[in-house]
Amino acid sequence: MKSVDLSPRVLQQFCVLAQEKHFGRAADRLYISQPSLSQAISRLEQSLGVTLLVRTSRAVELTPAGQAFAAEVEGILQAQQAAVMRARRIAQGEESRLRLGATDSLAYTFVPALLRRCQQDLPHLQIVLQDYRYDELIERTKSGHVDVAIMYGPLGDLTGLSASMVTTEPIMVALSADHRLAQEPHVAVGDLADEGFALPWTAHTSLVSELVSMCEAAGFTPRQTASANTTIGLIAHVASGSCVAFVPSRMRFIIAPPEVVLKPLVANRIPSEAIEPPRVIQTQILALTRAGSHDPAIDTILKLLHDPTVHGLPKTC
């Protein structure tokens, strides 16, 4: 059986000629000479053993076989182009299925801006959002069930993980609405020496250690009276009026029960006449991946995460 040359170049030449129905115009579009195009089409007809065109002095007409072949060729060329484009998108991390994990407050306030940016710039990247507690998110990232995790730091044992800081965010203190400090513009850590605290449960020991160290630097050891495994749980304890809690500033855009007020937390109280504003204490937002991951989609999301325009923190924070 005679071999048939159906290379993209030959198919493209025939497709353009079928559209133009004129050798001269088709040759101009293809940037080749008219004799070269005529010879290429003749070789195609010979290899197929089919007459595709009826040539006249002024134009070209497609035979029924030529019409059918032209329709199929157009589909083949489109499929080839689609295959090339998809391969390039996947190689560049622009098309894939990525599992994105986040803790409670970040899932509601940080992730939406990231998703909007992905829909705009990476429409072929499918993101599956998963919401976990700190300890669950760390373990699922280590095990490979989460591709990229977004969570607050600091973190403890990072064995098997790769972490990078995305941004920082102010820490606030959650107080009951009738608390003695509820009307203050900001609260110094030292002002809380006599308070009972709701702290994250011990699964997130590094965060607890940081909070304890912050209090010890102000001259006291925090007295833990409650605990919770989510930030919303800490807010619930505060709403009962039994304690205070340190929470990220984003929480005031998620849950703000009338029984609770959130105030900026500063390291030291300074006189009201001071020129410089008090230094607001910050926490970190981290991006975690499994160590040794070599997925273009993960690299693309990590790059996007470090763009300040997708951090999703309202300007009033």
C-alpha cells in the first residue's frame, strides 16, 4: 500500500486551498509559490488515489471526496493545535488538578482572591479546596493528599515539608464586648497579665509556644482556661465572657458576634502623646508543599501566592 503524506504542513496547504478555492490566493497565505502548492496538492491526490479538486483557469472546485476530506482535515488540524496547546499548558503548570488546603480563617478570606486570580489567568487549572485543622493539614500535606497548604505559622517539625513565607498579618486580641479594654484603640500584651486565655490546643505546639513567649516577654505567663482546635472555637470561648484569645486580624471579616470585639495587639503600651504609632504584633502566613515535589502546577501556584495582589487581606487590616 502506497504511503500517504498527511503531515501538518500538507494538511494545512490543502485546508487553505479548500478555503480560498484559488491557487494564487492560497499560495500567498501560505507564503509559498503557486507551482510549489500545485505540486504538493498533486502529490497528495496521487498518494490518496483520489481526485480532490477540479481545476479551471479561474478557480478550484472541490469534488465530493474533496469536500469530505476538507472537513476531516480541518478537524485534524484543530485537534493537533489543541494537543500542542494543552501539552504546553500542562508543562507550564497552567492546566492540572491541584488540591489546595487551608485552615478555617484563611479558607474564607485568603483563598477567594487566589481563586479569582486563577480563574482569570489560569482558567484550565482546576483547584480543589480542602479545609482542615492545623494538624490534619500538615499531615495530609506530608502524605501527598494536599498539594499546597496555606496556614499560619510558626510551625514545628517540618520534616518532609517545604515551607515559604507568603506574607505577614497583624495579630488581634479577642475580648468580650463588656471587657474593661473593649473601648481601647489597641491593647498591649502586658495589659492582659491577669486574664484567662483560650489557646490553640497542643497539636499546634509551635504556635502555642510563640504566644506563651510573647506573654513572658511582657512579664507574665498566660493562664490557660480554655482551648480549641480552630480559631472560630477560640472566638466562641471569648464570647462566653470567660477569657481572651489571640486571633489573626482576618477573623473580624468572618465572624463578629456582638459579644466579641477584636483589638489590635501591640508589644508595649506607649503614651498617647507619642509621635510614632505603636508596633502591631504580626504573624506569618506560610505556604507548605511536600518536600521534593516537582509539579509545574504547584510551582505556578506558589509563584502566584507570593504576589501581594492575591493575598485577599482587606485594606482596613
